[in-house]
Amino acid sequence: MRASLSVQVLAQAGSAGRGIVAALLVLTAAGCLHRNFTPEAPEPPANASTAQLLDQLGRERAAAHLPAAGLVPDLRTIARRGAVSVARGDVSLATAAHSAALDGVQTMGRHIWAFATDCADLNQLHLPPLTVESRDLLINVAAVPGVGGRIFVVIVVAEPGTSSMRAEHMGGGAGGTNPSLEAYVHSATAPGRCGERWPAARRPPG
């Protein structure tokens, strides 16, 4: 989209709608609203625990005859930030999951699911069903050792294909966000440790 066109559209928008239009133009230029999203080549896992988690994901998807997951670099950063914050004792698992999902929505402009749990032994981890049942999976993960010998896990999943985010859910509100962005935020923690009894992941309509 040409810069002159962007300026023209903003000039024609009313003051109440300029924030929405500006955010829409940015996301449209980035391909978030109307194009399919393809992950870039992933970087190596940051630590051994994260590598183990990715290996488990690959094995379980292969056993279910599903294609390999697409690892999204932006989601890796978000997942690691959440896992580190819990490992340091700064936030709860529930807060980390919600923050990771919201960060993902704001970064990628699409539905985001974030899951958080902790394990004493990562070999006992139960992956969220969404990660081992969805054929097309855009994901990244982080597993960070913390206090008490526990490993804190954050898993972030993005909506595949063409984003279903609507323009009216962009911009406005405190900090440049709109409360309606919460419609695209899906976060969960497991009642038991190590991912036991994950709640059902609500999928977007349509």
C-alpha cells in the first residue's frame, strides 16, 4: 500500500476512527488481515528443556500422522517471555498465559491460544489437545527451569490460514488497544501439574 494512499485515507477518517484506520493500514500492509501466514525458518531452541518439548511435539504429531508444526519466531519470543516471568515468580501461570495470548494477537493480528503449566519432570508433560490434533499448526514454545526444581512451560498457537480478525477490533482504548481484542485471546492453564486435564480450547467461529 502506497504511503500517499495511507495519508489520504487517514485524512478522510473522522477523529474517532483514525486510530482504527491507522491500525488497520499497518496490519494490512503486514499481511495480517487478508493473506495466509507462513512461518519463517525457525531458530534452534534456546535451551535443552525447550528442545525436549519440541521433540515431544514432533513425535506426537508424527504418531498421529500429522504434518510437522510450523514454528513461528515471533511466538517463540512471546512464549519465552511468559515462561521466564513465571520462573522468576513475577506472575502466575494464568497471567502468563493470558499475557502471551494478548501479545500474540497484537503482534500477529489473528486468534491466539496460549497454554501454561509446570512440571517437575518434563517427560510427564501432557500436551494440549489443540497441538496434537490440528492438522495445520502454527506454534512456538518455551520451557524454563525455575524455583523448586519445576520447569515452567508456555505454549503459544496462532490461527492458521487467512486471519479472521475484523477491522473494528483494531485500535482505540488505553495503550492503543481495544477491549474487543479479547475476543481473539484464548488462554488456559491445566488444573493439575504437567498439563493434566487441559480445558477444551475454544475455536473461532466459522
